[in-house]
Amino acid sequence: MSVTSIGVPRWWEGLPLSPEVLVLTLAAVIGGGTGLCVVGFRRLIDWIHQGAFETLMGWIGGWGAWSLALVPLLGGLLVGLLGRVVQRWPAVSTRFALGRLGLAALSLGMGASLGPEGPSVDLGVHWGRKIGQQLRVSQERCLVLQAAGAAAGLAAGFNAPIAGAFFAFEVVLGTTFTGSAVPIVLLAAVISGLVAQAGLGAQPAFSLPPYEVRTVWELPLYLGLGVLASGLAVIYTRLLGGLKPGQGHWRCLPSWLQPVVGGALIGGMALLVPQTLGVGYEIIEAMLQDVDLSWGLLLLLIPVKLGLTVVSYATGWVGGLFAPALFLGAALGSAYGQVLAAGLAPWITIADPPAYAMVGMAALLACSTRAPLTAILLLFELTRNYLIILPAMAAVGLSLWVLDQVVPHGDPIGLHSLDREEQRFMGDLRVKDAMIPPPLLVQPERSLGKVAELLMEHQQHTALVVNSRQRLVGLLTPQDIQRAVQTYGALWCSVPVGEWCTQELQTIYPDQSLEQARQRMLARGLCQLPVVSRGSEPQVVGLLEKGRIETIQKLALTQRVLAQSVLNEPPGAGSR
């Protein structure tokens, strides 16, 4: 498939360049611009951090050790006051995007328990969206440009262009991924990675020790770590997945005061557990270099870091959720490795704790983002060691499987955003607003031949298989019937539908967010979701289709714009 299949505007046709060159030029512009912004963003974080924890602490440090708590408190005040200014700007403007990036640098430099990768990805998505809007391309083509921006943001943030590209394919594009998007996304990631290397250095984000395979009997141990990582990921995503920045139990406070409350809590905890202050890359580096951090301390860091991340995010500090996931995974893996080494020392020699810390990072990140390929490739680019990939793949695979069994309705944490105003508005739309009545309900004992006749008679794509209590048993599509014909031959007609339908289903509740449903479909490559009622005996109440979600969201946005235009219409204008 040609790269030109994403199309170019008509007014470009007169330029003396081929469409392929024009489209790839857009990718290079997005990658280069994102890379330059990320370089400036990271340098600004370092400058603010140095000014706050070295220069400022040099002035007030004589007051006592408690003065350390004043830095996050001051940071919260600045974030709150400056955030009020930024929120007045149009949410789709470049000024707003750069303002949010500045707030993120201030937040991370002053001690927020968040990460820089999320804002980097957000900025890349903004550049892709902005260029798409300026050129008036279709929504699908604009999504490809946003994916290129997301790849560029992650590539520059971690010096990991391969992981950045696969992040765009897995998370941003999802089921809309096509071959024509590959060269655009790859070029943006490569250009951004080269710019970041020139500005920040070619070294990876972490310096990791070499990994050695001590014994093949270690594989079950890594699988055990995957199970633990899935459990911690459930807690992490449940606490953060439903939050929006600036919302929490203290939302009754003025918006500018919420970051101050968060800063006070962050500063107070920093006096007790200073290892949890800030992004935490130095502590991750210490875990990976096998610095003397006891397993007891590591287990303490996990709930404290988790709590401070929730506080930082919910009180309006600006940052991403990528770095906290890496911190939690590294702490869990390192503590797990230390306990195993002590317990199994009389029998076998296992890898050092840093190996388990690396695998823990990959497993927790994969579960939190539902992007396993991104997590595995990121680990590979950070370590440059192929041997660690094998235990990482095993742990990531099992952790995701356990997560799907325990939390079938789980949603990944957001790593890139829509426009802020649109995001808040979309969060008000529910699944019940877009679902359709169950198209065709059949009993498990009905034959495939009869169900095939019903599908053709009613011209439906899906039949929902329910028992006598209307509980969902499975789902049947024409593709399932075709496979039955190939399997059973002439006997396919008499096969009970309950024995052949797809029974491992993802479902959703009517009161869940429509945007969450859309993100889940993208992450898992689904085109539809059965809707079931809550309770111990969930019953089928409808079906949610991907195309229906997009239609309802577009209509709702159009209705909102029309309503605003009526409110802003000058008196007497409607009579003309």
C-alpha cells in the first residue's frame, strides 16, 4: 500500500514535489519539532530542579531539615496560580499545549510524583493534530499524524525510537492501524530520537547491568513476578484510571489551592521517605545498579509512591503516569529478587535483583498501558541485551493473562490526550447513550444452521447467545459459521450454537464512560462490546459498536457547538 493512501490536500498538488515526499516531510517536521520541544522540556525540568533543591535549599536549609517540605509547597502554589492563567487559553491552541508543558516542567522540577513521558507524548499528539487541522485532512488521516507525534514524543523521552513507534501502533492507532501509516510513524520516531540524542546525549534513560542466565529453573520465578505485577497493576490503574487531573476528595477547594494541598502532602511525606520525592529516576537507577536498598524499604516505597502519585495527579500537578509505573515495577521486582535470593540460596543461584527489577518494570508497564510489545521493546532498547527479553516476555504474557481474568473490564491508564475541553465533555457520555438493543438473541441449544438463517433473515452481523436467565453465554458471527463449515463439513448445521460460539468475551456496563469503551476497543482490537447489567446475575441489555461510538461522539460535539453558538449569538441575529 502506498504512503499516498493517507492523501494530501488539493492545494499541495501544484507544488513541485511528489505526494510521497510531502507526506514524509510532514512526518519529519512532526518528529523534529517534537524532539526539539522534548529537549527543551527536559532541560527546563533540570534547571527548575537545580534551582529548587540546590539553590533554594541552600538559602533555607539552615532553618532545619523540615525546610525540605517547603519546596513542594511552593511548587504547588506556583502550579496553582500559573495553571489558572493557562486554563483561560483555548484548549486547542499551541499556546495552551506549551503552557501545559511548562506546568509539567514546574511540577516535575518541584517534586511531583509523576513522569515526563506523558507530557512529551501529549505534545507530539498536539503537533500531529495541529498539522492535520491546518491541512484539513480527514479524521483518519489526522489520527495517523497524531500517532506519528506520539511515537516522536516517546522516542525522544526515552531515547527509544522502536518502542515509540510500537506505542503508536498499539495504543494510538489500535484497530485503525494500516500499512500506509508505518513509514510516517517510523520516520517521525527516528527523527525525534536523533534530535533528542543530539540535545541530551546518546545514552539510554537508565544504565543497566548485563544480564546473565544462571539457570533455566528461574523461568517459573519470573512467572511468579508477572502474577504479582498484575495484582499491583490492578491497584494502580483502579486508583488512577478513573481520575481526571485536579479531581479528588478535595475538589471542593478552589482549583488554584488544590496543588498547594498536594504540595503539602508531598513535602510532608518527603521528610519521612525522601526516596519517593519527584520523578524517581535516581532511585530506579539505584535499584538497577543493585545499590543497598533492603527489601523492607522497597516494599515500603511501593504504597508510598503509589499514594503520592495519586495525590500529585488528583490535585492538579501536571505530569505523566509512565515513570511511576516503572518505579513501582522496579521496586516490586527488586524486593522480589532479594527475597528469592535469600530463600533459595541453599539450593540454586539465581540472577541478581536488578534482573527482576527490569522484568518487573516491563510487566507492570505492560499491564498498566495494555501495550505489551511497547513494554518489551522498551526494555530491549534500555538494556541492549537480548537475553533479558525471554524472561520479560514470559512475565509480561502471564501478567496480562492474569489481569484479563481478574479485571475483564479494566481500562489502561491514559498516556495521550484528546483536547482537554473535549476530554472533559466526552467523559460525560455513557455507554447507554450509544448502545443499541441486542440485535439477535439465541439460546445455546439452537443449531448453527438455524442461527445462520436468522442472521441472514434479519441481516445482522452478530448473534448473542444467552441462557434462560438472559445471562450472556457467547457471541456468534458469520466468520464463526464459516469456520464451523470448514471444521464439521456437512454436519455443521446440527452443531449446537453454545458449543461453537466465542465464549471468552469482553463486556461493559451501561453506566461506564463511552470514551473508556472506545479506548478499550482500540487497545484490544475489538469492533463491538456486549453491554450487560451490573449485579451478581448480569443480563444482556445491549450491544456497543465502534462505529456507533464515533457517530454519537461527533453528534454530541456538534450539538454542543450549536448550543454554544446560540448562546453567543447577538440579540436579533436569529430573525435575519
